[in-house]
Amino acid sequence: MNKFFLIIILSYLIGSISGSLLLGKIWNVDIRKHGSKSAGGTNALRTVGVVFALLTLVIDVAKGFLPTFIIGYYSNFNSYEMMLGAAAAILGHVYPLYYKFNGGKGAATILGALFVLTPQSIPYILAVWICSVLLSGYVGISTILASLTLFVYAIIYLNTEFQIFGMIVFIFIVFTHRKNLSRMWNGTENRFTSVMIFKPK
């Protein structure tokens, strides 16, 4: 079997393991039937609680980290092959084979891959995300801004390969958060007002 095809298939299958839906078997809840209908960590926090959301986050981050690291370990850390595996794992998270292609929005799995691909970018990305959430209360737009930060970081500090990866990640995150943007436009998007510095009146 072609090596690149094998990388894509195995990484996609790992990415298709949904943390929230696995945990949902224990909690006896399917978060895709509640809140934003997403299987991601934000909806897990809103619909079930902190412990459930943190465990979901750990699993979803690991789905990006493990394939990327394993591929790197066996390819002498070939960045192209690692990005290929990361992309497949992210697609698996958003469109999981085991759950009728209805998964999360990709952010946590992307973060896991970045821990291997470019860990130096993570402080910048998290700083932008945290500041945006504290100021706006919107997780969706904060995640989009964080992905834009990755793209800008890649343009400033990294090579063309990473810049292309960063651009694709940014476009993909905008796409997976398109409903959040629509709800923001309509004024119906949920906000975490409890963490905001300047709370709306």
C-alpha cells in the first residue's frame, strides 16, 4: 500500500474517535442532540459540564498529537508527512467515520497536532484565544482569530510548507465555524458572559 495513503487512512481513523461521544456512553448523553449539536469541547462544556469537557479536550487533543508524533518518529520528522497525518486526523475529528460523519469543529485536534509541528506558536495562539474569549465571550470567533494567528505566525517565522498548512487550517476553521458566524450576525450566538472582563449590560 502507498505510504501516503496509509498515513491518511490510519490518521483519519484515529481522528474519527470522538472523545465526547465515547464519554457520552458513560454519561448516557449524546451532546449532538443538545446545544449547538456539535460533538466538540465547547458544546460539551455547555451541555454536560466542566469534567466532561476537560476529558473531551484531552482525548481530542491527543487525536491530533499522537498521529503527528508517531508519523514524525518514523519519518525522521518529515514535516510534509506529519502535516498530511495531522490534516487527516483533523478531518476524522470533524467528519468521523464511526459517527455518521458528524463530529466537532477541529480546534482541539489542530492544537494537538501543533504541539508536534510548531509548539513555539502555541503561546501566541492561546494568548489570542484567551484574550478574545475574555473580551467578547464568543468561543467561535476566538477560535477563528486563533487560527488566523497561526497563519500570521507561519508567514513571519516559518517556511512556505507551514504557511500553506496555516492558511488551510485558517480557511477550514472559518468553514467549520460558519454557523457560529451566522448566529453572531443574527445576534443569537451563545456567549460565555461569566468569564468576560467587561460584562454586557
